[in-house]
Amino acid sequence: MYEATIQNKVYCHGVGLHSGNDIEMELLPASEGTGIVFIRGDLGDVRILASSDYLIPTHLSTTLGIGGVTVRTVEHLLAAISALDIRNIIIRLDGPEVPALDGSAAPFVSLLLEAGVVCQRKTRPYVEFLRPVGVSAMGKYITIHPSPTFDISYKIHFDHPVVSTQDYFYRHTSEAFIKEIAPARTFGFLKDIPLLQSQGHALGGSLENAIVIGDDNILNKEGLRFPDEFVRHKIVDLIGDISLLGMSIRGRIEAFCSGHMLHAELIREVLRDRKAWTTAYEEAPRFFSEENMPSFSPV
Ligand SMILES: [Zn+2]
């Protein structure tokens, strides 16, 4: 349980799912204690820390903002960063949104692994839950229960034959994330697109970066990556959103039809209910030498 960063800087570019802008993104190593920091290079290098303090809840994606400057659709990148246990990284963007790439977290995992993940010397705490904490709204809910491991049990129900009811149990490790969760793409319904676009959303959405669901089929010729890709993607979103707590979790999350708004409410409730959890550190060697310097290999 050490902090980690990336070894080298890496670049990518692509269209923003909602803004439709073509955006360049640079990922850079950062020293211990930096955290995950977005920089809007196009707006005089305004820095926005990936923390619940700067979370602006919206239904369609996760936005961080400070003083009117925002970065949108951060959740898939944050999921990849947190699943690889990276605590310190600079994300420099020349636009208002993280590129969508293929709509999943997999290209971000590849980019981070290409950059190399290196362990740092500072230990990082984890949150251990002492009693359940949860939030609910209109039949939807999300609760964290005490558990020695980080598990997610997610269930969705859409009144649509293609999605219908799906549930998935996930036990978190970097390897499990890479294999089971990261490739699952975001999805949307064809019938919703005109309204979303009239409101300035999904302007960069396409079959290249989202699963598009028609009346009784999906429009993507290549088909699904998993039969239950939809619920797996909800787990991508949750891992990205919950990472804004800033600490690893030991707990079992149970979610039913949750989304970005409820994830944000859960974070607020966890921070409010301070007696429901405690923080702890893994035991670490007191002094480092070449022999006991921790190494990290996510795959
Ligand atoms: Zn998503």
C-alpha cells in the first residue's frame, strides 16, 4: 500500500464524448503527496485536484471544477488510475473534457502501463468501514458494508429487452479490473440522442466510443465485449467516482440502478458519517534499501 506514479510521460488525443472537441491529453509523473491533478492547459494552467471537494455532480458524467473551470467525463480515466493504485499523476488537457477513446477504461489502462507504474516511498491509507453507509433515491440505492476486501455487487434494470436486468459481482484487484471491468464501454439509447444533443451533451458520441442501443438490438457491428457489458461499465463508473474519496476502500459496495449522482451522494454521506469508518495503514518496512524497496507489477 504505497503511493505510486507513472515513470514516463505519455500522450493521447481523441474526441470528448459530450463536448465533441478534439482534445490532447498528456499524463505526467508526479511526486509523493501531489495527488491526481488535472491541468487545463488551454486556460492558463488552472489546476483541479481530483477530490470530492471539487466534484460537480451531473447525471451523464463526472465533472470536477474550481472557480468556473471544469473538466468533464473524468470517471473512466480515474477508474484506470485508481485500479492501478496510482496516487500521484498530472493530467494535462487542452480542452474541457477527457478524450473518450473507445468509451471504456481499457485504453487508459494501456496508456498507464505504457508509461510504467512505479512505487513511491510513502505509504497510503485505506478506509475500513465499521458499519454500513448508504444512500437511496426513488428505489435506487448504493451502500458500503464492512468487509476486509474491496468488492462491488452491482445490479441494473432497464425496461428494455437489450439490457433488462444484469448483475455482477466484482472483487477488486488490478488484474481483475484489467480483465473483467476495464474493457466495458459506456452505452446510450438511440432514442435519447436527439434530446441529449439539443442540450449540448453527447456531441462527440459515436459507435466508435459508445454502445448505441436501438429498439431491440445494438447498432455496433462488432457486438458486445461481454454479454453483461452494461453492468460491468457501471462498475467502471463507480470505481472512478468513488476514487474521489482519495483513499482505497475496504468494504463491499452493493448498488442497485445507481449512477453518478448517487455515487456523489454516497461520497458526501461517507464524509459526513465520520464514525462509520476508520483509516489505517498497511504495515510497512521502516527503512528502505535496495532489498526491501517495494516493486509494483499490475499485470
Ligand atoms: Zn461511464
